[in-house]
Amino acid sequence: MWKKILLGFLLILSAVLGFGVAKVESTMKNTLNHVKRDKDAALSKVDLSGIHVESDDDIVNILLIGDDYRKEKLYSAAGLPDVMMIATMDKKHNTLKLSSLMRDTLVNVAGEDKLKKLNASCANGGGVKNLYKTIAQNFNIKLDGYVKVGFDAFEKVVNAVGGVKIEVTDTEARYLNMTNYIRKKKNRKIKVGKQRLNGDQALAYCRIRKGYDKIGEPVRTANGLVDDYGRTWRQRTVISSAFDEMKKLPLPEWIGVANKVLSSVETDLDNDAILSYIKDVVWMGTTDIHQLQIPNNEYFRDGNTKENPNEFPDCQGQCLVPTNGVSGMFDPSENAKILRQFVFKFDGNGEFSYQK
């Protein structure tokens, strides 16, 4: 499916305040009132007793959730999040970070004691709170709030900033033009190379997962990635491009973008908390976003394969099995260490490299 432009929610708002926090704070509070709030889903209400979680007063972690709900004929929303990321504002090291938690990652689901895919932790009424508890239980990290958006918000953001510049490969172009990922036929005219994609096209680009183009070649990103790893790379690329476009717009248009988008956003953060985070991002003065994917390349294997389709009976379909890098047994502890090292210790200098 696709990676929603969730981090853009906070970064776009931070850009609004960049031209003068004091002058626009009142306007921003009115704008933020458009956001949907579900206080019953507040992460602060999640009981984490008995679960060790790491936290730091100078590091803020926001759970970013993308669901695949959309108003389409013959489509019924499954109710499971398609995207789960952790956006980190690291004031200690003056860095912004984005960690992708792959939706097909095998985890021990909180409240069920069953091994299922991470996004399944939201099923059966579990919702955002059970997703958080599952993340805490498997990865031992404290989260400070959540932001959730869907397809509509994604398209609105991209269209509002005038589209995003993306490098499209030949296999991606052929795949997008031959499928219905691009919902409007008139937009199925993707070329090879760098080009500006509108919301419909960018959404389709981010939804590419497993597939082959019309001549049988696997769909690859510009840096050669395929499958879910290629998809999450595409999604983070769109996030960065959208933020670059946002920075070019004049102040009044930034307020307008926020007004268009925020009605499609749900969060447990109140206005004061959001404004505080926005100010912190502005004062940090950085726009570079460091990225991580969990499970890490060296610490996972495929589960429920053709050779052993019933290895994990409670996990429907193929899954990504976190391992310790030595045995192939399910063991999320090494990936938990990688995530915490990236979030709490990585200083943003050079590329992140896990140190055991």
C-alpha cells in the first residue's frame, strides 16, 4: 500500500511558525481546532505496568499511523493501519528522525499473547492504544502521542504544495501506468526520470509493494530496492520532497495548506503540545530527516513461506520474522536495541550504523 505523509503534518506546521512564532500562534491555534481528537485513544491512558520502556525528556517520539480508509466504489476499509512510523524530535542531538515499523513484522500482540503482524494489534477493537502497547512490549520504547491520517489527507497535502518531485524508474513507470493504483485514468502518464507527481500519482507511487511490470521485471526503486523495503523508501522520499516544496511557499499559503489538511488528521495531542513541538523543531533549525527501517536488514527472515506456510498459524500470509541475527527463531530483542539506539543515541552525524 503506501506510506502516508505523516511526518509532514508536524514539519509543515513547523514551517508555518518559522517566519515568526509570536505573530502566528493565535492563528495556528484556530487552525489546529480543525484536527480530530479522540481522547479515549490517548497514549497516556495506556497501561504499561510490567513493561520496561526507554524514554528521555529531551527526545519526543510521536507514533504516526496511516490507515487505508478511502471513499471508493467496491472498497471496504479493513480497519488495519497500513503504515506505522515513529517521528523523533531529538533536542539532545539536534536531529529529526523517522523510523518505519514494517506492518508485516511478526510481534507478540498485547492482550492476546499470539504472534501476529504488527498491524493486527489494532484489530478486534484494540485500536491505537493496543498498537502502542504492542510496540512498547516488543520494542521497549515510550511514545508521547500519535497522529493518524488516511488517503484523503495524503492527496490533499501533495496537491496543496503543488506536487512532489520524484525520480521514477522504468519499472515503476510501467507498473503504475498498467495498474489501477493511479485511480484517475487521466493521470496514468508516468514517465521515466525526475518529474512532478500530483496527489493521485504520488499516492500510487507510495502504494507500490510487490509487483512486476508488463515485461516481467520486478518493480525497483531508484536505489534498487523491491517489495516492502522499496515501498517504505518511496514513502520517505515523498515525505522529504513534500517538505521541500512546502518550504518554498509564502506564509499565507502554508496556513491555507494546514486548514485544508488538518480536518483529515486525528491525534491525542492538544494544541499547546503541538505548538510546543513545532517551536522546538523551528528552533532546532534542521530540516534533514534521518531514517531507519524495522526490522533491520540483518535481523529478520521471511515467515509463512511457500515451504512452510503454517509456521505461524495466527499470522495471516507472509510475515517478517525479527531475529537476533544468529538463529532464525522469533526474537525481537535485537531489533528493539537497534530502534532504541537510533532514537536515543544516534547524533545525526553520517549514516546510522548499529553498534552491538
